[in-house]
Amino acid sequence: PSNGGRALILLAKHGLIELKDPKSLTPTPLDIVKNPKKLKFKELEAPLLPRALADVDLALINTNYAIEAKLNPTKDALFIEGADSPYTNIVAARKDRAGGADIAKLMSALHSADTKKFIQEKYKGAVVPAF
């Protein structure tokens, strides 16, 4: 598997490995303290993971790359991150623009019921709204 710390956190969450610091957001394979299934790790660049899937037993692939490779994350995945993932997308703005009306309008639209419904209908669980 690859995808750095994110993949290791997901494997630990599902009991496949145990990490030295379960709260760390940046673990590496060196932070694995228990590996009862004797998983071997090979780190690859995220865009390469779908092509490498045929050559490995398991790959942890970002949803955007899985969809691009014609994989269906909700059907092809053994497990998928939920809304509790620490890796949600965020909106950032310069300090002088953060309180602006345009940013407030964007945030309102992003967190609307319509946006949530769109995400749920379009991605059918492959992308999870975290709001």
C-alpha cells in the first residue's frame, strides 16, 4: 500500500496494523509496532496506485484516482474512509479576505443541504461530505 500516513491510519483503524502513536497524522512504515498479517509496504506516488493494483495484494488508493481508473470505491474497496477522517478538504483564505462577503457566500454554498445531496447522489458513498 501507499498514500503515506493516510493509508497507515486507515489500516490501523481496521485492525490490520498497530501504530506507535495512534493519534499521529504522519506515520511512516517505521511507526508500525504490530503487523500480525506480516504486510509488506511499498510506497508509490498516488497516481500510480491504480496501475500497480494488479501487481500487489492490496493498495490504498485516493478516491479521485480510483474513479479515474474506472474503479467504484463503494463496490471495489475493502474499506473506505468515513466522515470522521482527519483528511477532509478545507477552505483557506488570506487573512484580509477571510471575513469577506464572497467567502461567506462560498462557505454557505459549500455547507448547504443541496451541496450535501449533490455529493451523496453523484458519488454514492465514494466521497463523503464531512459537514
